Amino acid sequence: MLKVKNLKASIGEVEILKGIDLEIGDGELHAVMGPNGSGKSTLCHVLMGNTDYKNEGAVTLNGEDVLSIPQFDRAQKGIFQSFQYPVGLPGVTLREFIQSFLGDIDEAELIELSKRFNLDEFLDRDVNVDLSGGEKKRSELFQLSLMKPSLALLDEIDSGLDIDAIKSVATLINENRDENTSYILVTHYSRILKYLDVDKVHIVVNGKIVKSGSNELIEEVDSGGYTQYQEEN
Ligand SMILES: Nc1ncnc2c1ncn2[C@@H]1O[C@H](COP(=O)(O)OP(=O)(O)O)[C@@H](O)[C@H]1O
Ligand SMILES: [Mg+2]
């Protein structure tokens, strides 16, 4: 269970997150939607422990404070971030990368798991180097499925993907869901959400959650865009 209370984040004098409150139960998937520049990626970065930001507020994961511990320790405690723009790791193969956090893994098992993500041919290629958008996102989800985090932050996992790739990414998320992992899925388009079982939707505008609700909000965003929320702020 993730609990976020009055979370603020700033860079220099500029406040980007202006008091976020959020509670995500075990196994739940919450969608965070909002216009460009509203602070969605910042929320993910701050939960993961990016040190560029100055923070206030409280964040606990399964009852333990995570806001005061560094990024590495947060990863150890089970926070996983998939990036909007996954970074390439030239010189590090996907197999080596997986071994770096899982230790030695049975070869047959690794190949079988990678096949589920259609990535068996990528095990001996460098992580995220010369991969298409969809392949990079599948690779992130493959890593997620192996790490089994308590909290997965998926930042625009649908960005730059065509409709078939969006469906396949959504299917992989669905197949991977269980009681042990809570998800924050950031998107500004409703499309991927139609393939997912969304427990709650939050609309972020200008560093604040301006509305939370069930998946009816997805329809509301689709028909009225984000300006309907911006006017109120
Ligand atoms: N490292 C940074 N330095 C300066 N400004 C930043 C930084 N990160 C984010 N911002 C600013 O914070 C705001 C929110 O950005 P971001 O969280 O990336 O929005 P979103 O993901 O919702 O599009 C933007 O105005 C952006 O320019
Ligand atoms: Mg973003």
C-alpha cells in the first residue's frame, strides 16, 4: 500500500508538485492523467527518489517511509520505474542486466520468460539500443515481471506506440497483475486505459490532483479534454 501525503516538489524556486495526496492499495492500478507539463513525470521521478527535486510531505510504502531514503534503497524496497524515454545501455546486454539484479537464472527459464514478451531474440542485444518504441516498452515490462516490485511507476508506457503495440503492452500489464504490485500508470491519452482494469483515475493539473474518481473519468477526459479542469484552477 502506497500512501502519499501533501507531497510537494520543487526545482530551485519553482514549485512543480503543489501538494499531492494519493493512496493506492495492494494490487490496485491507478491512472494519472493530465496535460503536458502538469507534473505527471515529476511525480514518478520524486517517488523513485530523483535528487534533482526538493521535497516536502510524506510517502510510505507498506508503512515504511521512503521519502527520506535514496533511490537505490527505494529500488531495494520494491519501487520500479519505467521511463517515458527508456535510456540505452550500450555494452550491457539484456541478459547481463537481468543477471545484475536476479543473479544467475536458469537458462531455459529465462528463455521461456523472455518468449512471453517476445524478447528471446533480444537477450544478447544491448539494453534499449536500436529498439523500436514498442520493443523498449516490452523490455521494461519484462524487467518489471522479473523484479516483482511492490510499486510500479509506468510513465507514458503508451507514448509513441501504434494501436497494436498499445494493445500488446496492455495485455502484458494485465497478465502481470497480482496482489503484490500496485501501479501508477501515467498517460495523457485514454486509449490504453480501455484495455486495462483501472481502479481509480486522478487528473493532475498544474501540480495538483484536481479530480479523482472511477473510470467514468476516462470518458469525461475523452469528451471534454483537460481544459474543463484547467478552468476551475
Ligand atoms: N528537471 C527540471 N528542471 C526544470 N523544470 C522541470 C524539470 N522537470 C520538470 N520541470 C518542469 O515541471 C513541469 C512538469 O513537468 P513534467 O512532470 O515533466 O510534466 P508531465 O510529465 O505532466 O508532462 C514542467 O513545466 C517542466 O518544465
Ligand atoms: Mg511526462
